[in-house]
Amino acid sequence: MEKCEDSFYRTTTLGSLVYNGHVKTLEDALTNFWQLKAIDILKTREDFPADRKESIIDEIVKGSNLKNFVNSTHLTGFAIIKDFNHLVIEVIRMLEDARKEIYFASRYHDPLVSKKMFEKVEKGVSLRYLDGNPQQIGVESRLNAILRTPPNEETFKRVNRLKSSHFFELKSLEPTTIVSNGSTTVIPKFNSFLVIDDNQVLYEKYQLWKSGGIHSSNCKV
């Protein structure tokens, strides 16, 4: 606050930012006390599936002025990702947050995600990776291909360091291929998931993924 010459007080620029960004937000939140209370009660209910909770909380937010400064994901820490490009962005964001260890099981491949994973290993973050791609396009095959015909010396040295690093553990579990009546069916042996430092989780719910659904959440595991 600052005192004007006519003995009135007014907020400084910093004061206005604090008021509009914090105090006013708190006042608006308090006018929705019962809506927030309902969300807290709903979050403790174990007889509701997580995606159903998300839907109800989203409706509560949309039906109040909470929507002006918060969304349902902020209140639940849970979101559904239905687009592969957004999934890649979320995976890279989570990998960037990793400080100690990464558990990653994937049936998909993206070069940007691979690059970020290897960067974290070089920084001393433990990576335990379960590869669900067919052997010919699996991570092991890709790394060996780079060693056989490296694009440059630096990449060769980097992949060599990666493969010999005690921070990197790679296992493969190929999908099952069934040929019947001339048609080929590939059955995955696991759903993809990502766990970062025991507090961020992303997992594929296969039934939803058919229509485009990956769950992302911040939680203790």
C-alpha cells in the first residue's frame, strides 16, 4: 500500500498483483465453500471409479465461478489424455521432473521421448525400461543399429555409455502374434505405464486407448 497526498491509500503495482492473484482468488474460493466441500467428500469415496469422479468434479467446477481460476485437473491431480501428440508432451514433461528413478513400460516408440530418457540416464537418474515393441523395432535393436552404423562419433560414444551404465536397465517383452484364418492378431502382454520418483504416474487403460485414452495423475504409489 502507499499513501497519496490527499491522505487516501491505494495499492501499489505489486499490491494490485498480490490482491488480484491471491486475495481475490481466496475470496472467490470462499464463496464456493460448499462446492469445494462436496469435492473433498467425493475424493474420499472409494465406490466411485476415478474417471467418474473426474466427470462429476468437472461438472461442479463448470457450475460455479470456480471455473474462472481453476479447472478440475487442478483439484483432482487426475487427467485423461486422448491424443498421442499430447501424450508425448506429457511423458516428456514427467521425464523432465525425474530426479531419482524412472520406471517405464511402453508398447510405443517416439524419438523425442527416447532422447529425453537417455538424457536423464546421463544425469544419474535410474531408468528401468520394459520394452513392448517387436524385436526388430525394439529399443535394443535400435541401440545396436546405432552402434553398427553411428551417424557421428558423439552419438556412438553416447550410446556406448548408455548401454554400459549401471543406471540403465532394459528388458524386452514382445507382444504375442497369432495367425488364424489368414489374419494376424497382435496381443500386447502389458499396458504402458510410467512412474516418476514414486509420486507421478501415467498409465494406459487399454479399453480406453481403443477410443483414445491415457490416464495421467500425481499420486503416491
